[in-house]
Amino acid sequence: MLNNKKILLGITGGIAAYKCAHLVRLLVKKGAEVKVVMTPSAVQFVTPETLAVLSKNEVVSEFFDTNLNWNNHVHLAEWADLFVVAPATANTLAKFATGVCDNIVNACYLSARSKVFIAPAMDLDMYQHPSTKQNLKILEGFGNIIIPAESGELASGLIGEGRMAEPENIVNFIEKYFSAGLPFSGKKILVNAGPTYEAIDPVRFIGNRSSGKTGVALADEFCDQGAEVTLVLGPSVFKPKNTNVKLISVESAEEMFNACVEVFKKSDIAVLSAAVADYKPKEVSTSKIKKSDGPVNLELTKTNDILAELGKLKAKQILVGFALETENAIEYAKEKVKNKNLDLIVVNTTSEKNPAFGSDFNTISIIDKHNKLVNFEFKSKTEIAKDIVSAIKAYADKK
Ligand code: CTP
């Protein structure tokens, strides 16, 4: 969500400035490009060098640098997709409210074309003071967004409201701002992916060739489009790139079943792309089974069908299944839509020409519960994930 977003961070002179090193780090980790401007007094609380290293950009705290080159606040303010001022002292709030322009942060504020987020931080009585309250109201009236101060122990030793919002909470505010208006904003989505491993003994298992690539790409795509995504992932080397995807790692079909049933209750949409084992060994040996001369008989028992269970539990959710077939793909898939109470099914076929498992490419078709069929071309699994997400969006919009 914050990938490639340009964030200008204005730091003013309060003790909470030290937390900005962590804030910059969090934003950069989320893929944002961060530039920092500081007031001269902020420099006494956290060094520009620290912030320059963390942001990978030059930090500006004066109108002119040491070689008397002018630091262009207008360009900085124009560059930003968002200007975040944290911590914002009582002094800065008053200056913003009245248009005083005596340092580079104030100049950026007055030049900003983007939204401005302001995270005030000050001591208890200062935060409660009618002047501060009025300045915050004025600033809100100008269209700025205030990230309220939090309660806790303050630098003076007093306890109460006035602490700068924690960096994680500031990042949440920013992410919510950027996700508003995205296609899946506000939607909770469950995705499962990967194979499952069914233990035979402590060293052996029954598994399958699923890589989990499509499901992981789906989780990333939904998240990039504003959804709150939980990915229940079997043993796979692939992991989501989007750090907002909530990852639950599981190994067996039973673990996957339990996690999915739990998450499904609070989901709006569930997409079950995992290649769940249909059978598991009836008994799991607690010690390694030793080799013997004769053949070994492994008794298998059925696992729970996660998709079928979610179909039974379904209330208002949109439920999407996958079908992997080698023959009569469309007919079998249509049966699965009915039998498992699905809204949509994504059909893959596996053959020598289109191996599906392990490959970076695939060919799919999508069938909805009214038997409407759409065939897609052979493409990369990342592009396939985008097609599936668009098809689900189109279905949800019509529902
Ligand atoms: N599935 C599941 N739990 C299982 C087995 C399958 O949730 N124990 C889900 C898969 O995630 C997929 C769908 O069911 O979304 C269809 O899987 P597939 O293997 O194609 O079909 P099955 O229902 O297992 O039937 P068959 O293997 O006989 O085709």
C-alpha cells in the first residue's frame, strides 16, 4: 500500500523526535520513499545523520546548507504524496495555525499540496490548554488530519494524554489514508495456498507438488488493492511481498482446516487455492519407521474438506474454490461449485504442455455459480492473480 509512496516527514523539537528513527524505518520497510525535514530544535533530539541513513535521503533542517545552497522547500512539498509532521510541538501547531514561516518545516507546511498529517506531542497541561485545543481545531478546519496524541507516561513524569502516537499507529493512519478508495478497501479476505504435508513418521510425509505461487500472488494483489488479507499458507518457499498480509503458516490439512474455519467467520471473501491433501496416514508413528524386507502398507484416512466446510458455514461471504483436473475439467468444476456451495471456481488443468504445478505460468478458466464461463490466456501466475481478483471484484459488484 505504501509501495513507492513519497512521504515527507517533518520533525519538530520535542523529545518524541527520537521515535522518528523507528517511524522512518517502518515507512521505508513498507516500500515508501521518505524524505525528512527538521526544525533547528529537532536536531537537538535526533541527529539528521541517523535519519539520512535510515531514509536513504539527505535531511534538510535549514533554508541554506553549509555551502549556502538554498534548500527548496517548495520542491520538497511538491514532491510529497503526503506530508507527515511528527512530533508536532505546541509551538509548531501555533505557527501552522497562524501561517508563521520561520523554519523549513513551516515553509513546507505552507507550500504543501498534499494532505498533511499532524501528530502532536507535548506535556499534559500543554495538550489540554485551550490555546492548543483551538489550534488543533483550526488546523483540522484547514483540512489537515490530526493523529491524536496517546495517553501514558510523559517526559515530565506526569501521566496522561500528550505522547506522540506510536510509530506503528502513525503508519496505520497513513495506510488507511492510502487504501481508502481502493477496490477492496475495508474488505477482509481469507486466502489459503500451498501444499500440505501429512506426517507418516517424524521424518517422512505425504505431500504434493503445489508451489503456492498463485495463492501468494493473490494475497499480495488483494492487499495492494486495499483488502485486509489473511494468508493461511502450507509449506511453501514463496512468501507474500506485501508486509500487510497477515501470514498464518501451517503444515498439515488439519492445521489448515482449523485456521481457515476460524478466519472465515470474520471474512467477507475466501479464496481457497491450496492443494490440500485428500488423505493422511491413519496412524502417525512417533519414531522413524525402520526399513524391513517386505512391502509396507500405509493405511490412509480422509482429511476434512476445508472448502466444503466453508460452503456449509457460508453466510454472506463470497466463496471461491479452485479445481485442478486432468480431464473433463469444466464438468467436474461445475459439480464442485454445486456440491461445495461456491460462488466462483478457478479451473486449472495439468498436462505435459501446461504443468500448472511448479511452473511460473498457467491457463485458467473461471466459472460462476450461474455457470457463466470465462477462459483466460496462458500467462504468468502474477497476471493470473490479477485476473482472478478482477473477476471476484466484478462478481461482488453484481451480487
Ligand atoms: N480442498 C479443500 N480441502 C480438501 C481438499 C480440497 O479445501 N481436503 C479444496 C481445494 O483448496 C480447492 C478445491 O477444494 O479449492 C478443489 O480441490 P481439488 O483437489 O480439485 O478437488 P477435490 O475436491 O479434492 O476432489 P478431486 O480431488 O476428487 O477432484
